[in-house]
Amino acid sequence: MTQYGCWRHPRCLVDDGGDGSIGVNTATLEALSRVTDPLDVVCILGGYRTGKSYLMNWLANATATTRDAGSSVRLT
């Protein structure tokens, strides 16, 4: 695995706590701290069902063989 093998898929830096709180994903932050080359970080924020996952997938060039960024929509 290359030095940046952990970046084959989008990584979440800020997580929701499930109770309305937000926090930093420490695993992603630790991986970011090991990067020594220039790196682009993308933040996507928006309202419910406004295309955030679509945009992330487009930016990540997701294909049928890669994991997509997913959706935060939870059906109950």
C-alpha cells in the first residue's frame, strides 16, 4: 500500500453524534496529520436532500466498483 492508500475513498472529518451534536472523526484527523504533501480538503454542507452525496460522488469520481459517499437519509 502506498503512503496515501487510506485515501482511496472519501473520508469523513466531521461526524454527527446522532443526537444533534457534531465532532471531529479522530481517525481521519490522525490520518491527515501524517500527510506531508499538499492535500485538498473538501467540505460539503447543505440542507436535507440537496445533492450533497451526489456532489461528493462526482468529486470522488465514484464508479460501480468504488464505495459512494452515501446518504445520511435514515428511513424510519
